Amino acid sequence: MPHSDASQHPYMPLYKKALEIFSLSKRISGYLRYDLSKLNAEGIEDPDIYLTGDIIQQSENLAPEILKAERSHEERMYYAQNLTWLSKRLYRTCLRLEQSNSNGKDFLPILKNELLKFRKLQRAWMLNL
């Protein structure tokens, strides 16, 4: 029986990109949180601070959805649709964070660019499902 190399699976580039996006999201969130965690003159926190957690949570769920789609033959399209929804939601959250009052928002175009690359890989991956 021939040995199957895991890096040859069609989902691997997409999976690796999902992991990169998660790592990048965590770093960007840290920059944003630092600026957004300060209270204003009235002692109120910036409501955009919650979006920093959203980008982590949304990006954290990308890779598991890919694996679920690959492992579940009956529900592949369900998990693939979830992945599409998550990636779109993450992109929208980035757009909202770009309006925040933080110097860290300068890194968001990098994340958005990686999401666009992810979505291209995702379309090709979905054709193979």
C-alpha cells in the first residue's frame, strides 16, 4: 500500500492559509486591543474592542471547518458553506475595525489581503469537493 503524504491533499493549501490567518488575526488583535482598551474621558470603553475578539474567534474557526468538510462526506457542503460564511464575516469585521480609533488598524489591509487569497483557494477547493 503506497504511503499517502498529507501535504498532497487538495485541502492543505487552504488549511495552511487558514492557520496563517488565525495567527495574523491574533497579532493584529493584540495591537488593536492595546489602543482600544483605554477608557475615554467619560470612563467608557471603546465599543470596537469587542471586534478584536471577533476576528480571533472567526479566524479560529476556519481551519476546523475545512477538516470537518473533508471528513464528513454527507455534510461536506454544509461545512463548506459555513466556511464561506465565516470568511465573509471575518472580512466584514475587518472593514468595521478599519473605522476604529487605533494605530493597529494599519495592519488590517494585510489581513484583508490574506482573506482574499484564502477565498480564491477556497473556491478552487470547493470545486474538488
